[in-house]
Amino acid sequence: MFTLDWDRRTCSRRGHTTYAPTEPELRERLRAHTALGDAWRCLRCGDFALGEPHGAGPAEDAPLVPRGRALRDLFILRFLAVERGLRGLLVLVAAWAVWKFSNSQDAVQRIFDENLTVFRPVADHFHWDLEHSPVVDTVRKAFGHEHRTLLLLAAGLVAYAVIEIVEAVGL
């Protein structure tokens, strides 16, 4: 079974994170002398990387580098943040569509009734009763809603979109 090494994956994308502590015993454990020069142990994946360390100082000032499960969890949180942001934008577009629909309800109903005949040959081919279809009935019910109700629905959708976008930023 294939398991993904999150530490090595992150190091391959961002580069290794090396640090040279001032404490002599720790410094020697994190450094290796090679024919090509000094190599420093990566704080994330544990491999040695040639070159100067990215930072130096007391061990307590070393950067906190997420590893293993914490690193995977950060990736998943970023994925969820992007998903929430996209969902928030989609809901915002839906709110805009409901608002536009509420302002031109009669025109949209007229276009729907005129173009419903375009779908009749396809519906007849599949033996589907278009006049008593639940989808068509739901659309026709939407035309019966009051302007004020649709504005409240649009406001509710905007509020939900704001919650989703705030959650995306928070993640």
C-alpha cells in the first residue's frame, strides 16, 4: 500500500528547513562534514542538505516546523478553506441571481413558459410528462413568491455566504 510522506513532499516543494543551534552538542548532531562542504539536518524530514543553514541561534529560537500528521492536517485545512471560499462565492452568485430574479419575475416567467415547448420532444421521447413534472412544478411555484420574500431569501443567502467566507479566512 502506498503511503504519502508529507514531510518529504513538503521539503521537495518548499525546500529543507535547516538551523544551526549555538549549543555545541546540538550543533554537532545537526551538522555533517562532507567532501562538498557542511550539510545540515532538515528540521522537517531529517535529511541532510548541503549549504549554509537557514537560521542560527539558541535552540529555543529554532523555528517550529510542522511534521507528519500536523503537516497533513495543515494541508487538509487549506483544502477546506479553499472549498469554503468557493462555496461562499457560489452562494453569493446565487443571492445575486435571486435578487435579479425578484426584480424581473414576470419576464423570466414569460421566457420559461415560451421555451418550455423546446423540451417537449425530448420529454416525449423519454415518456416524461413535462406538464406534471416535479421540477416544472417547483419552478412555477418560484414564480408565485412575492417580491419581499425573494428579497429576504437573497439577504439570507448573502448572510450565509459571508459566514462561509469568514470561515474560509479563519481556516
